[in-house]
Amino acid sequence: MGKIKIDKPGMYSSIQDFGRIGYAYYAIPPSGVMDKGSAFLANKILGNPDNCPVLEMTIIPPQLTFLTDAVICLTGSNMNFKINNIICNNYQAIKVNKGDILNGNPSSGSHRSYLAVNGMFKTLKHYGSASTYSNAKLGGLSGTKLKQEDILEWNDTLSKNLTFEFTKEKHQIQAIQINKGPEFDWLPQESKVNLIESFFTIQTDSNRMGARLKGPNLEIQNKHINRSLPVLPGFIQLPPSGSPIVILQDGQTTGGYPRIAYIRQDELSKFNQIPISKPFQFALDLEF
Amino acid sequence: MPYFLLNNQKINIENYNDDFLLLKRDQNDNLRDEYSLTKIGQVIYKSDITFIDEVIATDTEICLKLNNSFKEKDIQKLANLNYKSELNKISQNSKTFLMPVCFEEKDDWNTVEKQTNKTKKEIIESIVNLNFDLAMFGFLPGFVYLNGLPPKLYCARKSNPSKYVKPNSLAIGGPYLGIYSIPSPGGWNVIGKCAFSLNNIPYLPPNILNIGDIIRFESVSSEKLYSIQNNISSITAYNGKN
């Protein structure tokens, strides 16, 4: 059995897999990894099943002590990870010895990293998933983000085949592709143009539920919707304040604000790696 | 636009790039309609259709998140479901609960009084004299959407949602009364604190009330609320349903 001790938890480190599918009817959000591609690669490189839980690390990485030997893989944001103060590479299998210490620096570019181990983390499993959803204390180690002194355990099942090859895609934040949402046409022309041509930033009060955006104030007709409407991760809502909110993996399933656009699931991983306060743009292919 | 007829009423289907479908009526439902969209959504959810990953049913729309197996012709499968028979199977055995609520905090009362043009006393009196029933699941796990608010008490959501709403807060959002179940941001106007949690997490459904169950409210002082919470463990115990 493999074991890791959490010396310092970092900013927000939690166990995630590909999330809960089929429970939105009961208002249970999917949760799961914010950057599916990076999590997938971490497992793939170690020969794990695709949906093996991984450790998701956000902006400030944790410090971990290995209590057993292990083989690990780090993907996603480059947080300058070091093992015993020696820099280690992302996107490759790394042999770690008992007593080794892994730490890193706050991310300067994209801001979510993933750590997979040679096996399946032992976690709580709720509604078919090991993903941590801390608002309702579901999944993960104890339903919450990792804390100091937590111990992560896994059954080590190292794959004999570690020869998986891939070309690492550098996370470059280009424009985020969006599609028209159900209430897109409630936007006056000037707001449509602002949505596409202006720069936005993700605000510091964003989290796994939603990203609050700052940019030009977007005007809309019918600011208030009386009834609650369905929303999915990636939906962009526009509250009357004029600042859009993007629903994310831990987000609600219904909301009362116009859904002006949506980010497709495959594009959402890219959005979720945009650093806080870094300007970005949306792109919409269709004419409006 | 594709549609199907149910009980002689049109259900329109909007397809968003094969990512999701929205099912809508031309006009808003009566919240307690026999063939309400929430009930139709319940039938679709329970039918376990392979091309649908998620069903979110509100009284205004049903959202069906599609997976890669979806083909345009699959829309016909939605029309072919036997809604009448399935709706008859859905249990009609509703339960009734009494929930103590303390309305003493300041909360969002100023906004609610201003929007409804009623005094706090008048609003509380209306609420404690009405039956509310669980309209739908939505927002977050365990959150309770309640039908039964008279139109004169409808209240628009906040322009900018609060970043934190305490669990067990009673709030008004549009035509609903709602109870927040877990800590979360929220755009509804909070008017009181319930004595008990309705959470049933991690089970299904994730709250104690099921669709059609009825809840009534009684106004209690903060001392009484504290005393109830200290002496009685749950709403089921309070209502003698253990």
C-alpha cells in the first residue's frame, strides 16, 4: 500500500475523478477535475484506468512527504515541482522513495496541477464518484479539501507498461470558444460586441462553483427572470450587475439569471486554467 | 422547431448544437399542473434514456444534456414515452411536515417589504397560514423549492448574489419559497432561519421532502428556536414521524 502525508495543504488541494454523471436531476453537481485533459494524461502515463482519482492542486501546491516508495506523475500547470529540492519534470513517470518530500512554487501561468500515483487512491465514494464536493462533504478523503497531517493511501498496482508516449500541449490561453446561450438575443448589439471583443478577467472570489468575471458591464433586456432555469457547467449567466458568472464543476443546477452563452465541455478545461486576473477573450464563430 | 404534443399541449424542443436540448411550453406552467414540466422531467429522468447524461427539470424548462450517442432522430423517443402511465406510477402519498422558523433577524426584510409593499408582520402571517409543496429539485443538493407563495409575495432575486448564505435559511426567490440546505452563495432574499435541516445527503433524494410533500411553517422566537434545536434532533422527530 502507498502512503503520502500532507505537510502543508496548499491553497486548495482535493481528490477528484471525472465526476458524478446523472445526478443533476437531484441538484447534485458533477464536481470532478477542472482540467480533464491533464488529469487524463497523468493517469495514462502511469497506465492507470482513465477515471482513477487524482490529486488536484490549485495555484499554491501542497508539500507532501512520501511514507512509502511510489511512482507518480505530475501534469497540468508547471508549479516548479521539486523532490528533495531537485526539480522534477511534469508529464513523465517519476520514481519516488520513502521519505522523499515533494513541493513546488505558486503557479505563474495556468493554475491547476494534477498528481497521479501508481494505483487507486482510497477515498469516500458518493453518488458514483470519488470527487470531493466540499459544500456537501461528498467524496475525497473526508468530503473536504486536504488538510495538514491528512494521509492519502492507495493500493499500488504499478502498470508494467510505462512507455506511453505523447506530445505535451502547452497550455496557451487563447480565446475561449463560446456558443450562444438561450438568452443570447436578450443582449443589445453593443453588449454582444462587448462580450466578444472585450477582455475579461477571472476575479479572486471565484471558486469551483463559479468564476466571476470582470470586464465591461454588459447590459441586458429583461434583467430579472421570475422562474429558475436549468444551468450546466460552462453556462455563462448574466446577473443584473452586468458582470458575467461562469458556472463550473461544483456549480448549481438551476439559476435565475439570463444564460447568455455557454462554454462547451471540451473548452471548459482550457477556461479553468486561466490564471486569476489574467485578461482573456471569448470567441464566437457565428454572426450575430 | 421540433415539438411533440402531450395532453393536447405543445412541448417545443430547442437543440443547442447537440450539446443539450431545452424542452419548453409556449407559456409558463401553472406550478401545480398535472402535466407540469417538472413532472414530465421526472418521467424522462426515470426512463433512463441512453443519449441523455443529465436531466434538469424546472417548471419553465427541461434541460437534457446530451452525450455523443445522440442523433437528431432520437428526439422522437421523447415523444414516444408513455407519460400518462408513468405519471400514474409516481407515488401520490404525500407527507406533511411542520417547520419552526425564526423571523427575528434583519436578513433581507427591507428588500422584501419594499418589493411586496407589505409589512413584515403581514408577510409572516401569510406564510404561516399557507401550505407549501416541494416543486422540484434544483440549485444545490438538498435545496428545497416550494410552491404556494401568493403572487403578491413574489420577490425578484438580488442583482448581485450574496457570496454566503447560511444553511437552513428560508428565502423568497421569484415565485418560490426556498430553504438553503448547505453553505453556498445565493441570490434569494433571506427572511428566516428554519429549526431543522432537510438534508438527506448522501442518499436519494438528497432532501427529506419528496416531490408533492407538503410543509407548513410556524413562527417561533429565537429562544424557542434554540430550545427546539437543543431538544429535538430532526424534523421527522418534531413531527412524530420517526
